[in-house]
Amino acid sequence: PFSPFRSEVGVPFDIELALFDEFGNALADTYARVLLTDGCSDLREVVDVVGTATVSLTLLASCPVNRIYALNQAVEVESEPFEVLAGAVAGFELTAAPDEITAGVDPVLVLVQAVDAFGNAADGYTGPITLTDDAGGYDQSRSSCPDIDEGVGLCTVYLNTAANPVRLLATDTEARTGESNDILVTPDAPAA
């Protein structure tokens, strides 16, 4: 790809490969086997090229610097850097901390990240989510969870039911969901 180029994860795009000698002359009848990679994900495409070839690639992740690398035994070349956008929001990643609390006493901070179908951060998402838990102890009166903004939200949750494990569940208005890591909720000390 030539700069400026923009791609979206999960959406195929074509690249053109051409073989040249060290002086920039086209090698129309020359054969080369080339490995294409992006350097950070599972993209590994082996292509046989005779002079030129058009190859369709689909990226599933965004790298810190997005480039396509073409490698073989004789040469290594790289494309100009380009932008890779996350796909459409498919759900949410929830990270709850701490992962052990006392029921009704300790708050849990929950980082909510909108993600696409490949787990990439969907930074453009904005909207409300509803949090619940699988043990029935979510204290709505003391918990707070503002709308997700630019793909991220930070919620404060109180859980009143002791259980092991408890998972928090997020749902948005489009029925996209996410689930947190396990939280151990222990009973509070007996009342005097």
C-alpha cells in the first residue's frame, strides 16, 4: 500500500507486487516465492510471483506500525506505513479489579472496552451499557457506570451477594455483550 492508505480489520484489500533488479528494471519473466507478513499478527501469506502479482490480504489486527513486509531468501522490502482501523463493535472486554472483595463493602472498578470481532479496540464507539452480575448481587443504587465514550468506560460496582466466582456482564442497546474476569466475593463479618 502507498501512503496515505487506510484499511479496516477483516476487510480484504489488494496489493500489487512487482519484481525489479537492483537497477530498478522490471523482471517480467522472473519467478520468486515471497512471504508476506505484517510483522505483528498471524498474517503469513506465501505468494508465487512471475514478474507481477495482485494479492488480496485481510488483516485481523492493528500493529503499532502497520506495514506489509515482503520477504524471500534474496530480499526484504516493506510498504509505507498505513492506518488499520478496528472493525465494527462486536462486544465488550471487561476488566474488573480487584478480583477479590467483601460483599457490600468493597467497590470493584471495571474497565469496559468496546472491541471488534477480532478483539481490537473499537475507539469510535459511544453509548450506554447496562451492567449486571451472574450472582444477582449487583447493587444498582450504589454502582455507577457512565456511557462508554471513545470506546472506553470506567464503572464502579458494588456486589452484595457472596459467591465464587462472580462475573459482571455488560450489554448495550444493540444486544452486544461482554463478560468480566472472575471476582471472588466473600461474605462480610457477622453483624453484632
